[in-house]
Amino acid sequence: MGLIAAAIAVGLAAVGAGIGNGLIVGRTVEGVARQPELRGTLQTTMFIGVALVEALPIIAVVIAFMVIGQ
Amino acid sequence: MTEYSQMIRRYSQYTLYVLALFVMGWGVTSYKSVFLGLILGTVFSLINLFSTYRKVNRVGQAAVEGKKAKSLGSLTRLALAALAVAIAMRYPESFHLVSVVIGLMVTYIIILIDSILQTLRFK
């Protein structure tokens, strides 16, 4: 049961992060390709977005490990 | 120095300040395992920060040159977090598990607070 719980936790978090990261990276690449001089600003925004999106799956991985370890 | 690398430098600077505080807490107080866990988590968090920096930079470079970037390195970062937790679970007498998790979140908290402050400053 613990394994299933861990798998569901990591899987759902990874799906959410994948969708979020895809949206962020897609729009940033579009913007940079259109205006290469704005690369620094767009990369900064992208970095903050990617970092904040990835915080949740990391928590999910940790929770999954804690569930498996019990 | 570009705006992007300036930002990373600021974040790593703040993270190192926090890490120094944790090391001081480990040396001075009697909560050894809690502060050791925080130190472990913060070190892995710093590695994650640099990994994100390199990958995002590579994606930006690829977008400018019209090439393809293979990945954003999400799996590496998740595996690093899992490694930190595995170390904490392997040696529970040295590392407090919850403080490792809090340590892993240090850079994200710093990024959140700093971006809010920057937005307020340039409003």
C-alpha cells in the first residue's frame, strides 16, 4: 500500500510539474526567439518560474520516500 | 555581468549566508542533528540552484541560436532531493529528517522572498 501511495504522489506531482514547466519553457523560448535582446529578462522570469514549479515535486519525492521508509 | 547571472549570484550569496547561520547553530547550540540536517538540505538545495541556472542558461542559448535543448534537468534535481532524504534516513542519529526537508526548500524560499521584494522595489 505504501508503494502505491508513493507512486501516486510522485506521479501526480511530476505530471503537474511537467505541464507547468512545459508552459513556462515554451513561452520563454517563443519570446527569446522573437526578441533575442530580451534574453536576460526572460531567462530571469523563466528561472523563477521553473524553480517555484519544481518545489512541489521535490516535496512529493520527499513524502514518497518517507512513506516507503516507514 | 548580465541581469540573469547577477540574480543567481544574489541568490547563492543569500543561501551561503543562511548556510553560515546553520553552521554557527550547529557549532554553538546543542541541537546537533537538527542543524546538521539543515546544512545537508541547504547544500543539496544550492546544488539544485546551480543545476537550474545552467540548464535554463542552456535553453536560452539554444533558443537564441535556433538549436535544440535536450532537457531541463528536472529528473536530476528530483534525484538529488531523493538522495538527500535517503542519506537522512540512512543515518537518522546524525540527521533530523524534517530539517533536511526544510533545508531543501531554503533556496526556493529565498527566490520567492527576493522576487517579491524586487517586484515591490521596481513597482
